[in-house]
Amino acid sequence: MSSSKINTREIVLSAMIAALYVAITFVFSAISFGPIQFRLAEMLNCLVIYDKRYIWGISLGVLISNMQSSLGIIDITWGTLTTIITLSIVYLVIRKFSDTKVKMGICVAITTVLMGFLVAIELAYVLKVPFFYTWGTVSLGELGVMLIGAVVIYLLGENVNLSLSARR
């Protein structure tokens, strides 16, 4: 019975993270899509350092948010896969470290480079924009939001239990 409570709690928390991601993306939709983007909801990627299960809520948020994208099913599919791939790699790398600040720095670095790269592949293919320019602009936007997110999520994590587990 206890495991069903934990599963229900995890599902609800993942749904809340997805809803938060969608809400932030929609409020700032003018700057959340395209070759030059500053998707503020991406700061939620920093949550993965506290629990790998955030990957699902964030990815669901990306999937729903990308339904608004002018690129349609390509962005819905590729954007969601990009998030799952990138955050899974972040988790695999950071689990070897114990210091929260180091984990946060690694998370910022990996998401900036890899998310920018994978999104640039999609945009270069679909929109026929220059790959390296797009990689640079998307990565700069990602770096900006991830640095903001790193500070906000770190400070929040110092005062609130961000683990999805019932206990810390």
C-alpha cells in the first residue's frame, strides 16, 4: 500500500512539474521557440540533480509545450526526445558526484551544449537555418536560462526538499 502512495505522489509531482513547464513556456511563448530562443521553463532542467524522476515531468512539459510550435509533430517528437536524452545523460554523469554545486555546474554545461546541438539539428533540418549559428544562438539562450535556473533551484533546494522521495 505504501508503494502505491509513493507512485501516486510521484505521478502528481511529475504532472505539476509538467504543468509548470507548460505554463512558463506559454506565458513567454514569443521567446520560447525558434533559432533564437530563451525558453525560461528550461531552468526546470536543474531539478534533475535532486531526482532523476523529474526527467518525466519535464519531458511531458516539453511535449505539451511543443504542441504550440509551428514545427508540429517534428518538434513535439524531437524536442521531447532531446529532453529525455539530455537529462538522462546529465543524470548519468552527476550521480558520480556528491557536491550539489558541482552537480549544478555539470547540469548547466551539458544542457547548454547538448540541448543547443540537438535543437540546432532539428532547426537546421526543418527551417534550413545555418547549423552552427543556430547551435550558438540556442546554446546561448539555454546557458542564460540554465544559469538563472541553477541559482534559483539551488537556493530553493537549500530550503525545500526537492527529492521526489517521501524522505530526504
